[in-house]
Amino acid sequence: METKRRSIIRNVSGSPIIPIEGTFHSNSNINSQLSNSSRRSITDQTQYYNSVKHVKGELAPTVNSSSMIKILLIGDAGVGKSALIVRYCDDYFNESVSKSTVGVDLKVKLVSVDNKFFKTVIWDTAGQERYRNLIPSLYKGTNGVLLTYDVTDYQSFEGLYHWIKECYDNCDLSRTIFYIVGNKLDQHEKKVNKDDIRKLLKFVKDNYKGFKINAIFEVSAKYSGFVMGLFDNIIKDLVEHRCYFDEQRLRNKRSIDLSTARDDQHANCCSY
């Protein structure tokens, strides 16, 4: 069923429409979805991300969470990475703020997914070339990477080729999931179309084995519903794929490893 005014990828020949709600393509069959006129609305996926609850106010400091999700936003300068993070963590948007991030920054948000608490650490990075040498060290331990571009700036989309190579060289691909995020969907001068995205996906498939792009989003930091749906869907996806750090799980593994080592030692002692 076609969803009106909710197209994540629109034909450039059509007149731009400011969408009511953010939408996305999932990993189930991205290329097929790009070819289909029917698009999936982020807010149509309420059954998918309503299990993500935001822990706020006085309750937040009292919650003891041993589980952490590390999310990294990368992309060229000016694509709106900081605006997306501030909108999600503080539900705030200031259109007049255009200052680019210097170096790196982060925000922390506590969420509950299926009644399990997660401390979500969201890293903001500078897109300017002079700061790019700071970013590779941040890839260590990252669970989700948002490859971010400006839908009105084709050059920022081309920049994703650089960022994807950098991720491929520095990330643990077995423990990291990637998402493509186009920002500024509220603007009318959209320069990136579905063929551009198909070309990028084919390039990744042909050149970067094991590089998992699980979803493609187009959103606007100007609208709260877009961004809440974006991050909630990504957090839920990471949890479902067990892409998070769990201190209790690590302690249990260490305990099992220690027990196994003791059993082996005992067996060796008794073998004489």
C-alpha cells in the first residue's frame, strides 16, 4: 500500500513534498525497496520501536545499567550530525546554530529496550579534514555507525565513499552495523536520488566484504518524530543483533573461561 507524503526516496523529477513522517528502507531487501513506489514510514513501524522507552528525569540517575550501546555519527562537515544528536537526546533544535563540531563530542541517553536498560553513548565527530585523524581511534568498540549526509548536498553524499573506506579499515566488521542517514529532508533542493544510493550499495557489496548496511534513512533534525524514530529503530536493531557491550555477559564469560581453565588444570594434574 502506498504511503502518501512519506517517501524516503523520491524521483527527482517530482515536485518536492515535505514529508509528514520519516521513513526508511530495511536490510531485508534494500534494492527491491528502492525500486518499489511504496515506502515504509518510520512512524508506521511503531510496533517495532515502541519497545524502546526513554528514561528521563529523576528516574535516570537511579538506574543501574551494565549494558552500553556505542553509536558513532560520521560524515562531512555541515550535514547536521550534531543537530540529530541534540534532537534525540535533548529534543531540541535551533535552526540558527551552524557551528561545526570541533574535534569530538558525545551525549549519553538512557533507554529501555524490552524492559532491559541500556546506556546509549552517541559520539559526534568533526567532518573537517583537519580533525579526521582524531576519528579512527573512536571506531574501537563501536556498535552502530551512522554514515550521514545532507540530501541537498551531493558532495556530502560522495563523501560517504571516503567514510565507508575508513570504517572498513578501522571497525570490527563482525561487531558493527552501519546505517546510511540522509538529513535535511525538510529542504526542497534534494540532490541525491535512488540511483545514487543503488550505486553506493553496489560499490560497497563489490569492494567491502562483510560491511553490513542494515537500513537507509532520510530524516530531518527539524522534526522530532523523524529523529526519535531514526535512533529508536537503530537501537532496537542493534539490541536484536546483540551489538552492544554487556558487563554482566562479559563477567559470565570470564567466569566460564576461568572454570574451564581450572577443570583443565585439574585434569592435567590427575593424568599422571
